[in-house]
Amino acid sequence: MRKPQPQRPAPPSYHYVVAKSALSLSFLLISTVLAPSQFGQSLEALNAVHQFREVSLSPDGATVAWTEMILAKEGSDPRRSVIFIKDLRDPAAAPRPLLKDPWSGQGLAWSRDGKLAFLSNGGTPGQLQLYVADKPGTGTPRKLTGLKGYVADPRWSPDGRSIAMLWIEGVTRVPGPTEATVADTGVVASEIVLQRLALVNSATGEVRAISPPGMYVYEFDWSPDSKNLAYLAAPGPGDDNWYVAELFSIDPSSGSPKRIAKPAMQVANVRWSPDGTNIAFIGGLMSDEGSTGGDIYIVGASGGALKNLTPKRTSSPNWFRWMPSSKQILMTEGTAGQMAISTLDVASGSSETLWKGADSIAFSGDASNSAIIRNSFTKPPEVWAGRTGAWQQISHSNDDARPMWGEAKSIEWTSDRFHVQGWLLYPQPYDPAKRYPMIVVVHGGPAAEVRPSWPRTSLPLNLLSAHGYFLFFPNPRGSYGQGEDFTRANVRDFGYGDLRDVLKGVDTVTRSYPVDEKRIGIAGWSYGGYMTMWTVTQTNRFRAAFAGAGIANWQSYYGQNSIDQWMLPYFGASVYDDPAVYAKSAPISFIKNVKTPTLVVVGERDGECPPPQSYEFWHALKTFGVKTEFVIYPGEGHGFHDPEHVRDLFDRVLKWFQENMPAGSTP
């Protein structure tokens, strides 16, 4: 992570835009005082949809709490995170806010005796503190801490005496490689910011950091006797070294850590078994922290050999919890573009599917009773609760929301030795007697998966459906949803097998659906931006392209990005030891082949896919006379936050495809 620095006054809000003329060398400075957005009403409708950050069911199953993201006031941003609670024993009772307006809250954690810990800014934007509601819904929550710095992920000890959480002392900037980086000035990386594991006395509010000062802690879990914590950590910087993090335990009374395992893989979702004998986690090839998938492993609480509980599984577990007996695990998993909830027997490896559906869900509870946040292509996000797999809708915040895109169909095909799946979104409105253009959207990652979900305003390409386009979302090799072998199938092969999968998926769609072969475009962000850059160097099949936050040259990228550790498992060696494997998958190596008009976009402070990569690609296109436009959005990181920038971006994307492959249907 780069050294945090004092916030500077915001610069004037401008887009730095490179002129479209292929031969132009000039930069145009374009004000963000924008013309009326072509996406205007659609984006406003999406922005009005309440989003849900987390859901948490009380241990007795009687109360569900959730955080709901709503606009601070009509037509504005950012959103405010409101905590709601609902007594499930009284179906007629409406959900009610836990906190008084304008408090914002997050990080829900129930104690075994029904207290609710959470983080809140206390009504003043900025610093979060730890609070406890002893009887949620009655009385005023008590403030436990007066910390300075970033805090996250509170979790009660089983005996209720302590609350553990993550703490970056003195720094309130939200960590993570998708956030905007701070400016590098002076001695670069001279100070490493560390996230520590801290304990808060639940009675007095006394806080002490217990993890070693030289280590960055990513996640943790309590032992069932409250005498130890398991945690995932690595030396700083935190954004980069998650990829080499190791598993430790620590005695909070002595502060003495012990290494439990050094997995040769990425690790997430660390969980201590209820009987105290084992620690389980999800391990696999993961390209982004927070985008979890792989196999479930266990290791003895004192260390020892790792055991894979899900070898050769043809799905991707992405979350789990132990069942009370320690003999079974309850997990959610991605499975060929859908989600499932399953139980896993620890001894035999056998599993039972409790529910499967074309939804995206966040889960809390057990195999019999649970609460979820549920959404799909047709259902906006809401909270549901009840018997697992037979939930009843609890919240009704988005009852008035309606899809602004067409019907979705799951598409399956064979490519090489793989069975591949993707989603096809119809134009809206749709006439089967006519032919339509199509845009292929390749997801980021590459370890990720497109599942049915209601789009958020960060990259809602679904909205192009309402402008007369089919949208095709493939899940090629390297994706989650078909097991770890499928996820690993693009190792040392970026761009080759996954492009074959995408092109065969396009062939499958065009054989069965009324897509105009002469009007097919391609788009993507992050790894999808790379795949867009790569694709236009390998084929002239696509009429137009949009490459967001892409990667043009793996060799130069290795020394520019802030998370280079992710590349080693994929390429097998550093760029200094094997430059050829990086060059063979670099779009810049084949740049003279490009004929496709390409829109190039990136955030000014993107640490994951830095602007020089987009510069390099645009510069080459311009040199060889290819129609192109290059836009850098000031102050933005890998993920965009400014609503005006999002609106401008999508106006440009729509205009680019309309110019280069018009959306009018044909007989």
C-alpha cells in the first residue's frame, strides 16, 4: 500500500481526453459540465435502488439485522449505510432503524447472548467507532471506543468479554487496491501502513493491538474457548501481500503468535471448528482480495498437513461456516453461473445441495434457518429470512424497481475440453423477427464469475440492453463456477484459451439468436479490459471495443502496479526470470494487427491497472491510424465513485458503440 498523505484540495473536475483523430497529438481538456446524459433517467433509477451491504441473523434466529445503503438525501451521493432490525417472531412488525438519523452504521456482530456490536460514525461523517446495543431496538447504543484510524470487522469472543476487530491506527482512508491511490511524492514506500488485530474490552472499552507490529492482518476468527484467535497475515504493504499471506494463531493474553500454515495458494474465510481441533479456510487461485473461490481445506489447530475437503469439485465454494457438531460444513458456492447452498461432510467429503438458484446471495444462519440478501436479473436486492431455501421476503425497499433490460438466458457450449457457460441479455424491447447488434462483456478477475444480479451504478452495462443491444456475458476458463481445475486453466496462457472460449460462445449465440454478425462489439473492465485489448489484436471480428482499466503490456505492468504478487501464480515466475511468458500474452506484442475502433478509459489513480498501460495501448493505436479515444478520470481509482464520472463514462460508451455499430434493428 502506498504511503498515506494529507488530503490535498480537490483539483478542478476535468476529464483529460485524448482527441479521437488517429493522427492528433493534442490533449483536450473537457469540463465535466455535461450535456444531458443519454443514460440519465436509467442511471437515476439505478441510483435510487437501495443496496444492501450485509445481513446478520441473531444466534437464537429471532432477529435479523442488515445494513441498507440509501441516498443521504434525494438525488445525492454518497449513500448512507443504515442499520435495520426486524423481529422475525412478529410477522406484522415492520423493520425499524437501529440508529437515529443521521447515524451511519456497518460491521454487524451478534454476541451469543443477543447483544449487537457495530461500527458507526455517530452522526458525524468520518471516523468510525465501535458501539454495542445491549438490547437491540430499545435504549441508546453505548459507544465503546474513541479510536483514530480505520476500523473494520468487529467480532465477539464466544465468552462475550472481548470484541476483536481490524485497526489501522491513525489512517482513515479505506484500504484496498481498488480504491484510489494517494500521490507518490518524496521517498516512495518509506512508510508501510499496517492493519493490526485489536481487542476491545466489551465492558470498559479498553483497546489494545495484539498482532505483531510488522504484520498486516486481513481476517481472523476466535477459538471456541475464547483463548486464541486464528488470523491471516503477511508483512506490509497490505494491498500486495495478501497473495502470500500465512495462517497464524495468537494467544491474546500473551500476544505470542504461532504459524499454523503457509499455504501455496491464496487464502480466505478463516474459520475455527466448534470443537477447537481444526481451522478451515477456502484456498485457491484468486486474483482479487474479496473475490473468493476455490476448495475448502482444514488444518489442525496446532498446525500440520493441509487436507482438501473438496478435491475435483465442479463448483467454487465462496463462503462457509462450521455446523455445531464440527462434522459438517455449510457453504455457498458458485456453480455454472448460479449459486447453491450445500452441506459438506468433513470425514467423507460427501455433500448435499439444500438450495440452488439463478440468484446472487449473501448468507447468514444455518442449514435450517437463515437470512439472506437476494437479487437477480429480475429481482432487485432485498432481505429474505426463514427456513433455508424457503425464505420469505422481509424488506420491501425496492418493490417499485423494475428491470430496464431484457430477458436473460443461460447459454452453454463446449470449448476444447471444457464445458463453458455464460449469460445472454436480450434487447429491450425485443422483436424476434429482427436482428440486433451484440456487445460481448468480459468480466474482470480473471478469477470471478458473472451470476444473475441487479446491476449497481459502478459499471451497469446491462443498461445498453435498453438501447437496442444483445449483451453476452461469458464465463470462460479462469472463471469461478466450474471447480478449481477450470479456474486454473488459464495459468501461463492468458488470452489464448479464454479467448477461444469467448469466440465459441459468440458462435453459439449467433447460431441460435437473431444477432447481426456484422455488428458485434466487445467490452470489459480490469481483466476484461485486458481481454478487450487482447481480442482486438487477435481478430477483426468485432466492430467496436471499449477497454476499461486494461493491461497492454504485462512486462511493463509488472513494475507499475501495486499488487504484483498476484501475477506469480498465474505466470509461474517473475518478469525478471521469465520475460517471454509475459510477452506472449501482451496485446502490445501484436498491436499492428488492430483495426477495431477502441475507446480506452482509466482512473487517474488506479493502482491495479495503472494509467500508463492505457497510455501505451492508445499511443500505439494512434500511431497506426486506428480510430481511438482515451479518457482519464481525475481522482478515480480502479473503481469509480463520482456519480458525474460514472454518468459521463456511460454516455461515452453508448456513443462509441452507436457511432461504430449502430443499434437499430434490421429485418
